[in-house]
Amino acid sequence: MALHKGPQKHQERVLSVNPFFGEANPVGGMTEAPPTHRLPDAPMPPTTAYQLVHDELMLDGNSRLNLATFVSTWMEPQAGVLMAECRDKNMIDKDEYPRTAELERRCVAMLADLWNAPDPAAAVGCSTTGSSEACMLAGMALKRRWTQHNADRYPGARPNLVMGINVQVCWDKFCNFWEVEARQVPMEGDRYHLDPRAAAELCDENTIGVIGILGSTFDGSYEPIADLCAALDALQERTGLDIPVHVDGASGAMVAPFLDEDLVWDFRLPRVASINTSGHKYGLVYPGVGWALWRDSEALPEELVFRVNYLGGDMPTFALNFSRPGAQVVAQYYNFLRLGREGYRAVQQSTRDVARSLADRIEGLGDFRLLTRGDELPVFAVTTADHVTAYDVFDVSRRMRESGWLVPAYTFPADREDLSVLRVVCRNGFSHDLADLFLDDLTRLLPELRRQPHPLTRDKGAATSFHH
């Protein structure tokens, strides 16, 4: 969550109210303009309040043209109706809403089967508010398991977690909040994610686990999970260290099972203890749902599971949040029921086709060099070609925003801070037609950009932000 400070004195203002928005008020006639940073003294008619909020939100970007976000921006109307019908149901109150709880249980079972759990009935899992919470839960389980197995042998030792430097920021948060040392494998040359051998070399008796990313947010590439597990198998043979793997499949865990069936990355690998995904990314649900699954109950220490009865019943829960809406879980089950394996395969294949086609055509313009091509996640990263000196990716991002397109430009982390890229995320709803319009706008800009004396975006950080 972003942190916000209160307004400075000079920022305080009142919202102007068009007389047409007002309704008859027996006390003061037309509705008075309310303040923006303190509660108004009196209520106002609902239509007036709606219009004020609605008008201000018109200044937001168009989510369908936001090629920075991985989050779903389109669902079928029937899913929207179901979500509206469930928006008042509290997901934690499973005794009061047993059918919603049952749909959550079915989703966990479906994901366990999709991710090839050796015994789907033995797999345990839960819904979350998104992949960040799911990652926190997985990290907590890894740390607690390490503590159970090693606390007596290594009193006072500080646990560590091994990962590539390309991980999503939630893993940095986890290590900070739960006092775990983050050991990160840097980028090198044209390798933009974790190297299995380098990751194994960072492991020791205090390593709680290694994180593998199925779909890096920086460029859309899959990390080699099977090779990572093999490197850790070899490490165990040499040293006896048994290091579990968690797969952060925020995006790829809902792509690879349908499009890359021969890719072994999931519970087929005995070293994979847990997997997470975002239902609200390539699970095709509006924002607000993620999933965390563990191979079996041994991978999730029982002491982390809480049982409360003051809402009625005695349902075990494992979550950082308490109250949260059940609507997104219902929408996830709707999608699973509605699409099935073949439907998901068709949707994800269409999205990948759009990504690969658009990447190839951008490369054909001659001004850009592709780092990835959209053939793993339907996401690709592109930088300017070596001969381009008049503009950079930040100029492109800034100018494309003028046409409504939000395309993030950012620098890579250590040791490739020298590399600045644009990233294009193709989602369900970003069609070939929209891709054509995107390419038309980009092509139209190029002559102007080429005439620049030099790159014009001075404040690279303010030009555009890299959002996950």
C-alpha cells in the first residue's frame, strides 16, 4: 500500500458543485461544495456525491490501455453480476457462508490437480488477496520449517532466503518484515534472472529456501525451475543440505500449464514445496485474489494455522488478512467452471499470439532491440537499438502516454543498471486490433523522436514508474 501524508495548508480546497448536480435540500437549498481533506459537516444527496466522485475519476487512465499492469482489466458481464451478488460476503466467515467456502476449497483442489500435486487430496492451500500475501505466507512456512529443523543446531543463527535480483518487491518486503537475510543472484550479461548454479552456491545451513520465478516481471521470462531443483539436488548430495523451493508463479502458473505442458516446473519436482499464483493476473479475475498451495501438510507447519470460533464454526485459516470479500473467489470459480482447460488454453494462446506478433512488428521498425519476445509469459521487453541516440525508452513512454497508452520504462537492477527498457504486458482483452492501434501510434511518433537533438526526459524516475 502506498503511504500518504496529510495535506499542507495551501492544498486544502473545496470541490465545486455544478448546480445541475444539486438536489433540493430542506435546510440549505442546493448542496454546498464539500471540502476535500476533512469530513463535511452535513450529508449530501447520493446523486451529488456520485457525480463528484465520478467526475474526478475520469482523470484516471484507461485500464484497458494500461500495458504496465499484469492485473486483469476485463471480465464477462456474468462474472460481474456474480461479484456484485457476493460483495457483502466476508471470506473469513466460512460458517456463515459455507457455499463460498466450498467454492474456495474446490478452487484449491483444481489448482492442486493443475499443478500436478502427487496426491491432490493431500495438498493444502488457501485464497489470498493476491500473490504478495501468498508469497508472504509461503515465506513464513519456509522460515518456520527451517526453525523447527535447525533451531537447536544453530542457536542465534540468522535465516536467509536465496532468490534472483529480479524478484517481485514482495520478497524484499518479506525478508525485511520477517528478519530474513535476502541473498540475491545478480543479473549478468544477457542473463536477466536467477542462475541455478549461482543460487546453489549462495545456500548454506541457514537457508530456508530458494525462490524460483515462473515469469519475471522485468522481462516475462521463465526461470529454469527444473535446473534449479537439479542444482539443489547436487548440493544435497555434496553437503547433506536439503533446501526446499518455492515457485512464485504469480503469472506463469496460470500460463504454463495450458501452453507449456511439457515444461516441468511444478509439484512434479519433489523439491518444490509450495507454489503461488495471482488469480487476478492470468487467472483472469478482477483485482483481489491470489492462491497459495503446499505440496502436503508437512510443508505447511500446523502451528501457523489458526482456528477461531467467534464467527461461528471452527474453520482453520492461514492468512495475513482477516476480513476480505468473497466476490473474487467466486469469480475465480466461475472462470474455472466457464473456461475449463481448453478455454484457458485458447485465451492464453490468443494472448501469447498477440504478444509475439506485436514484438516482431516493433522489432521490424528498426529502432528497437527485443530482450524477450512474448513466447513465455505474453510479455516482452524492448530497448532502443544501438544506433538510436536521439531518444530513449523514457521518451517513448512519455510520448505514448499522450495517446492514452501506459507503457512502463525502467532500468534493470544490479548488475545491469545500464539497461533501460520498455515492457509490454499483453492480457486478455488486449486484442490484435488494439495491438494494431498501439503500433500505429508508436510508428507515428518515430519521425518526431528521431528529430530530437538528444533524449529529452531529464527525470527518468518521474517519467514513468515500474509497477508490478
